[in-house]
Amino acid sequence: MAKNWAGNITYSATELREPESIEELAEIVAAAPAVRALGSRHSFNRIADTTGIQISVVRMTGAVEIDTGARTARVPAGLRYGEIVEELDRQGWALRNLASLPHISIAGAIATGTHGSGVGNGSLATAVAGLELITAEGSTLTSRRDDTNFAGMVVSLGCLGVVTHVTLDIVPTYEVRQDVYDHLSWAALAENFDAITSSAYSVSLFTDWSDHGLTAWLKSRVDDFNARPDLFGATPATRPHHPLPDGPGEVATVQLGVPGPWWDRLPHFQLGFTPSNGEELQTEYLMPRAHALEAIEAVRALAPRMEPHLFIAEIRTIAADDLWLSPSHSTDCVAFHFTWRQHFPEVSALLPDLDSALAPFGARPHWGKVFETDRERLLVAYPRLNDFARLAGGLDPGRKFANDLTSQWLGRVTQ
Ligand SMILES: Cc1cc2nc3c(=O)[nH]c(=O)nc-3n(C[C@H](O)[C@H](O)[C@H](O)COP(=O)(O)OP(=O)(O)OC[C@H]3O[C@@H](n4cnc5c(N)ncnc54)[C@H](O)[C@@H]3O)c2cc1C
């Protein structure tokens, strides 16, 4: 039986189909009573599962088509970011941001609102200028940024159809350097949160929430770099780090201030190596940045309980967007990410308490990770949830793209 990347989910699908053309894909979708698109399987919950057929567009390959006038690139949706970045760079172009790993498919990443970091950087879905998908009855639908409901279509949870191509905004290529600082104290973070999170183009803070404090990874554009002998008391690392405390620094992206292409510095993990640990679970919440310090205190109160089950946590920032189901919808966000050991009962017991601790701050769970948030709270956290449910119901009246998890989240909203 097929499993997700972390091995914690065994899919219930009866088969996996990998069509090679739009026509073949359309035929499969039209004929199937229940169907779900599958990306690179990096989600940690049952979001990509179905009791019917899973479809991967991984074999629907093709060129990266750059429109220099519009500053966009049209790409096959099943490709992984790591498979398009070098071609973009070769032609003098770049994406504004990437997630921590280049291994994820473009369609899968945008469907869940996947993000990187940076106070001025939106999630990866905000780079989407257009989508082409096959809808429930097997027709092609193209949607562009100015179209009605486009803001509802990008972070789709896989509920609107199978995306075949994505048009992404591009910018002129740039170089990035990574500088890591050890021993950042909680007190220094509390006093200088905005200065620290905006001290580079993309900033990630790693911690186990204990009194040991944090490690700061600063990813700076080389054309906008400010040398710092220290970061509010934190000192420059003298050896390469891995996000996990015991991980080998050599397999992470190059640090120690060595400049390199954007695609080889913005992620933490290199395409040729296993990202993170592999045998793990992940949870993440995004919430308004204005609540960052109070929310950190609320999580730190749980630190002793989390400690035996946590590999590492990461604090990042994401700029606001207008996408309906985006976890960074309408507000500049701070994100708290948790990489758990695969201690299923213990982590499952913690999740409701983590959700309750962060609920007062309007925290929104990452759709592709494990969380315990009931629909009532999702409705408050995601004010366009019912609008999205209506959009999905309109495009897929027979609900062939729904599964148990998305039905639980979206409910049965009528048109
Ligand atoms: C090691 C690791 C590191 C991670 N780091 C980050 C990070 O830095 N930031 C972050 O935000 N998240 C991160 N994630 C989470 C990850 O980005 C998301 O779970 C993402 O959705 C995975 O994409 P995927 O291609 O594997 O999609 P899958 O898990 O296969 O599917 C996810 C969703 O996408 C839909 N989908 C897939 N393909 C299509 C398609 N062609 N058309 C329509 N819908 C489709 C599926 O139906 C499903 O709903 C990480 C995950 C791992 C394992």
C-alpha cells in the first residue's frame, strides 16, 4: 500500500494513475466517482487521500515557458520546485521565495498554502498568476489573477480539480548568502522581535522552546546585505548547521556567508539529500504577527511536555495575502512550526492543547500538517471557508474531489 513521504499515512486509494496527457487525465477524472490529486506526498495528514483513485500529474512534463514581458513562467504543475529553479536561473530569472525544501511539487505546495520566510515575502501561492486545471466533468478551466474567484482557487486543498499547469511570477535572478547566529536569548527576541525578523530577506529561528533560546538563520540578498558582527547578542556560527540539532550540517544548504544562487540558499535542505529527518510528524500554525510575543509565551508554557516528542521548532514570518484559504490571509503572520518525533499517542494528546493555547491569537493551522482544530474554530480562523466550500460545490457538485478530511473542514455548505 502506498504511503506518504513520512510513512505515517497509508493511503486508502484503490489505485494511483499517472496520465501522460491532458486528454488521458480528463478521461480518468470524468469517469471516476471519487478522485484526488497526489503531489510529492509530503503532507502529514490525509489531505491527499481518497477511497477512489489518486492521480499524479508527475508524467505530464514539459518546458518552463518564460514570458519576459509579463515576468511569468508557465510550468507543469507536477514538477518539483527543485526541477524548475535552475532553468529559471539559467535564463536570468528567479522566484521570490521557496519553502524549506525543494522536493515538493508546485501544485501540492500551493494547494496547502506552503510558505518560506521573510517579513516582505508572501507564501508560495502568492506567486501564482494563473492556473490550468481539469474539473470534475473532465473540462479544462483556466483562471488568471484578475478573474472572479481566482483568490479562492489557488489554495484549493485539491478540492477544485487536478491542476496541470501553473503560471508563476518571476523576478530577475539574485544571489543569497546564509549567516547563522547561535545563542539568541528569548529576552533579546522579545525586545527586538521586529528588528530580528526583518534583519534579512528571510529569517528562520530554530528552538526547542526551552531556556536555551534560539538559533537564527539569516538569508540575505547579496545586493542588500548588512554585515553584523553579532545579532542582538547572538554570535556567528563557525560551522555549518542542520535545522535538527543533531543533523549533519553538510547536507543543509551552504552557510557561513558564502554567496550562491537564490535556489541554493533559500531552502534549508538540498534536493539531493533527504530533507529534515524523514521519520517525523509536523504541525504548524500561522497567526497575526502582532501577537507573536504573547503566542510564544503560550507555547513555551507547554515546553516541558513537548520536549520528549520534539525534534525542533521553527519561527518564521509571512506577508499577508488575499487568498481565501491561505493561512496568511489578510494579515502579516508569524508561523510556529513543530517537527515531532513519530510518537503518535503523545503527539496526538498534545495537539488539542497546542490548538487551545494558540486559539486566542486566531492561529490558523497549516493544511498539510497534523492538527486538531474543529470546524467551528476553522470558520473563525478562515473567514472565507464557507465561500470556498460554495466555490468547490459549484465546480464539483458530485463532490468527487472531497475526502473525509476536507468534508470535515468544509462541512456541507449549500450554494
Ligand atoms: C520535510 C518537509 C519540510 C516541509 N517544509 C515546509 C515549509 O518550509 N513550509 C511549508 O509551508 N510547508 C512545508 N512542508 C509541508 C509541505 O510543503 C506541504 O505539505 C505540501 O502541500 C506538500 O506538497 P506535495 O506536493 O507533497 O503535496 P501532497 O502532500 O501530495 O498533496 C497536498 C495537497 O495538494 C493537492 N494536490 C497535489 N497535486 C495537485 C494537483 N496537481 N492538482 C490539485 N491539487 C493537487 C492534494 O490533493 C492535497 O490536497 C514540509 C513538508 C516536509 C515533509
